[in-house]
Amino acid sequence: MNDPQVGWIAAIIVGGLAGWLAEMIMKSGTGIFMNIILGIVGAALANWLLGLIGVSLGGGWLSYLIAGFIGACIIIFAWRAVRGAT
């Protein structure tokens, strides 16, 4: 979220949308606040993971939406794997 064109309000909206899309695909049943957290943290996670393999999504709200969706799905999957193991 270093791009000044994407402010905090847009990050919250895009993060919430990305988290909601991940919730629908993964059928996790999280609330609106958790969707926002999943989307924002998921975008950071996905950008880091994609950076490790040399993939850049570019800038702007659409790339944050894609990264947030991918990252939120990874977080939901990891949470289910950890929760299922205990």
C-alpha cells in the first residue's frame, strides 16, 4: 500500500471487497471486519510471496484487489490447515 493514489479509505474498501470475495469462494463465514483485515493483510502477503518468485502485479486498485483475494485465500487455507491439525 505504498502507492499514494490508493489511500487508506480505498485500501479498506478494496481490502473488504477482496476479503468478501475470498470468503465467498472459500466459504469461510467471516464478518465484515475480518474481511477487511483478510483483504489488507492478504494483499501484503500475496505481494511478498509473488515478489519472491519475481511476479509483479503493478499498481492501482485492481492489482490490490487481485493480491488481496489471493492472499486472503492463502490465509483462510492456512487457518483451516492449522485448525484441522489440532
